[in-house]
Amino acid sequence: MPWTARLELRRRVAWPLVRAQFAWHGVAWGADWKIFGRPIIQRHRGSRIALGDGLTLRSWPRSHPLALTAPVVLSTRRADAVLEIGEDCGFTGTTLVAADRITIGDRVLVGGNASIADLTFTR
């Protein structure tokens, strides 16, 4: 399929910038990652974002038929917060916001435009 070849080429061209973004935010790069578009990373100083091998993040609207409306967001809100994702997980336009701790196990797929947070944002 021509659209998948174009998508893969675009992903590989963007790879150095995406990898630099993860390094800038202090998030270790894992093996066999497939990152389609730049996610939004908001890591509070002192917090930890740990992402397992085999991770797939889809932030480009045309990278998935679910027609995502926003990029993937990985956010920690406090210095002692932890966002931990296991191996072989996939997220499509997903927002993950940890004030204390979010732990997602291995081989978890989260559908398009979903949000996972451990706080209510009422304050």
C-alpha cells in the first residue's frame, strides 16, 4: 500500500528530531520503538517516565484509521510522579497524566483519543 510506504518514510525522516526530544526531556529511548509524529512530553523535574521496548506512539492524524484529534501526551505533574509503561504497548492520540503514579503493563493497546489520568483537575 503506497500510503504505508510514505508513512514509514516520513517516520524515519522525523526519527532524529523525535529521539532528541525524548533525550531533552530525560526519557530513555527503548528498543524497537515506532513513533509516528512528535508526542507532547511534559516531565516535571524529579519525576520519572519509563517506557518499555516495542513501544508504538501515533501522533500524526493520518497514521491510524481512528483519525486521532491530538498527539500523544506523556505528562508528570509532580516531582515524585511516575509514569511507567511496559513492553509492546501502543497508544494512538492518547493522553497520559500522572500526578502520583500510572503503571501500564505489557502488551496493552489504548484506542484513539483516550485519556488516562490519576487526578481530577478540579483544583
